[in-house]
Amino acid sequence: MKNKRGTGLIIVGLILILSAAGLSVYNITEEKNAKIFSEEAVGILEQQIVVKEDFEIFENAAEKEIPDYILNPEMEMPETEIDGIGYIGTLEIPVIGIKLPIISEWSYPNLKIAPCRYFGSVYLDNMVIAAHNYKSHFREIENLSAGDEVIFTDMDGNRFFYSVAAAEVLPPEAVEEMTSGWDFTLFTCNPAGTFRVAIRCDRN
Amino acid sequence: MAKAKKFLALLLMLIILFCASAKVFAVSEKIDPERKSSLEIIFREGEKNLSGAEFSVYLIANITENGEFVVTEEFSDFNVNIIGKNDEAWRELASALEGFVYQNGFVPAAKGKTDSEGILVLGGLKPGLYLVIGNPVSVDGYTYFAETAIIQIPVLDNEKKVWNYDVSIKPKYSSVPDLEPDSFITRKVLKIWNDKGYESNRPKEITVYLFCDGKIYDTVILNEDNNWRYTWEKLEEGHQWLVSENNPEGYTVRITKEGITFVIENSIEKPKPPEKPEPPKDPDEPKLPQTGQLWWPVPVLFGMGLLFVAAGIFRRRGGYEK
């Protein structure tokens, strides 16, 4: 009798261990796919973006090209579609070695592919980007320190340079606080998923 | 009709502010609105006569004997928004009117070319407000672009305090050296909607015309899909490029050129009361997205599993001993 009960306990124990292993495999696969998806997308976007260097100097002011976003900061950010998903540009953080595509609208399926715009526009200096804490996405952002360089490039090839200014830990309900007061914000979950780590940046 | 009145009001305001002659308006004699008048155009660069330049004049508004303008039927549909009261605002208005003329294919009240002296006299005009458009002309290796202007006939002679019905102007111009045949430029158009809170009033799309020396060169549709903008590449240099749009109902238009970009700004005229805001889709308290992976159950499951296995082994061993 005890023998049988012992076997039963061992079986339950093994099932639990297998579940842990299964969940780990799922997480690792998800993370790996996210890396592949975003690397593919950023490659395509980089081919399409023609980076605009500083204002070209013309002798004749009438032939100067003024970026559209300066003429109309309220304009929608231009998008490029890849596999039915609209992207608004790329994000580079040289100090942690990431270069990622940014999806225009956030959703849970989109977050599994790449970081997403959660709010705002770079043209209005209020954009907030959300991403999973995958290693290839935003896990490392908590290691950023003040002054680190962050670069966003839009689909028109305009480059926006930022410096990390502050890090904040916010509860999941702090929507208002997350979306106000900073030029540029990146956020992801802490490892337990209970808080959001926000990296606040100032435009240079 | 309401539009015409508004336009008239805007113009009048500008003209009163602009024309020094208007200050002595009240003391001067009445205007004869039917008097045969003329416009002399002197087109010269220093001593150089710019001959062969074609100018066309269009009657924008008739003038009454009291000096009030009445917008002609043709121009009454033009719903312009002018900001400021300086030369720049006038240039803007003239340029926007020019696009309107091309778009509608209006027939000029008179036209002609400057003679060997660089002079053109257009006679037989009625008193009124005129738009004067010059086509580019090439002289001695340079192309000259006359600036489109708005001219009032008659003008007040300040010394004699009488109205002068034979007006003479010297158009402003810019010039560029004649170019190799394969010189190209880029022009862009960008639409700005100035209608915050009333976005639903916007038309789905807008047609924009690009004119080359007054003739339609291209027509494009601007809409949300192309982000309300368009770029023309490889346009031949040495021509006059200009845009106009199909004026959306209920909006005024303002066209400016910023660098190589034509900015067409449409502002809503009489906002209706805003629609009731939609109730939020999610009645729950909004939360920031969950951006963490489900890692915490892994050690918990694994630990519990180990405990169960250990307990099972212990049980089985205990069973053998007894």
C-alpha cells in the first residue's frame, strides 16, 4: 500500500518537474523567436531607411529640404509594413549593443515580435516604448546609466538622439505617470513581472 | 456668398493696413468704377530690359465708387486664410490665388509680352483688384521669375489727392542662371489639418495639382495612407512649380513654401459642437502591458516536483523496512 502511494508521489513529482522543464522550453523558444523576428525586421527596415544627415547645405535657401515633422510635428509617424505589421523605425542603444525595430501599435502578439510604441510620437517628444524583458529586447535596459546614448531613427531617415536621464520603477497601474513628462521612455517588466522599469531619456 | 463676403473682409482688412493711400481715403474724390484704366508693367534688371516676358492679369474684385471691393464670381469660391498683414502675407495670398487660377483655367482679363524696352502696357481694364502673373523668361543666360502680385486700380496720387487710373508697376523677380538641360529639382507637398477635435469633418482625401509654368503637370491624391504628403522628384529646373488643392468644404486654405516643401494648411471654419467622447473601451482601470515572461513558476514547479519525488522515495523505502 505504502509502496503504491510512494510511486504515486514520485509520478506527481516527475510531472511537476516536467512542467517546469516544459515552461522553460516554451520561454526559451519564445525568447529565441523574438530575437529572430526582430533581427529580421530590423534588417528589412535598415535597408529601407535612407538616413538623413544633418540639414544639407544649399546655397539657395529655396532648395533646402526641411523635414516634414518640423513643418508639422502633429503628423502621424510614417510606417512601413512587414508581414502585415506596421513599423515606425529603429531603436539603437550602443552601450548594451541592441538595435531593434519598433512596431507602431502595441499588442501582446506584437510584443512577442518586437518592442512596440505604447504612447506618443518622437515628433512631439513624448514617445513611450514597451518591450518584453527578453535578453534580445529590453532585459538589459536596467543596466543603463545616466548619459548613455539612445538613438531612434524614423522611417523618413530622421535620427533623434537622446541621453538616459533617469530610471524609475512604477506599478502596473501607473499609466498616467508612465506617459507624461519625458521626451522619450523605454519600459519593460522586472523579472517577476510585478513592476515596470522605466528608463527616461532627454532629447539632446 | 458667405464665403465671398469673408474673403472680401479679409482682403479689405489687408488692403487698408497695407496701402498708405487708404489713410486719406475719406478725403478723396469718388472712384469711377467704369473708367477705362491701364496697367503698365516695367520689367528690368538695372539697365537690362527683360523683354519677351508674358504677363497675364486676372480681375479678382471689382471696386465701387466708395473704394470697396466686390469679389468676382470666379474668385468667390476661393476660401483663403491669410495670417499676418505684411508683404509675406501678400505673397502668400498671390501665390495661392495663382494656383486657384491655374486649377480653374480662368481666362485673363488681359495679357501680353514685354517689348524690347521691357515694357508692357495693358489697356482697356476696369478699375478693381488684379492678380498679375508673369511667366518665366530667359534673357542673356538667366531665367527670370516675376513674383506674382496683387495690384489695385486706381491708386491714389498722394500729392494731387486724385485717383490715378493708369497704374505702373515694377514686378519683383528672382533669377537663376540658365541650366544644363538635365538639371532636376525636388518638390514636396505636405498637408496640415488644423481641426483638432473635429477630425471626423475631414474629407477622406484631397486632390492636389502641381503646375509647371501655369499648366497642370501632375495630380496626386493625399490621404491617411500616404500620410497626407507626396514628393515629386526629377522635376526640370528653370520652371515655375506651384501647387493648389481642391478646397475642402468648411475649411480655409493657406499655402506656404518652406524650402522645397509646399505646406497646405486647412483650418476648420465653424466648428460644430464636438461629438460626445466615446466611452472608454475598457471599463477596468487601465494597466501597463505585462512585459515579463512567466519564469517564476519554473523554480516553484521544479522544487515541488523534487519534494514529491523525495517523499515518494521515502515512502517506498519505509514500506520495505516494515
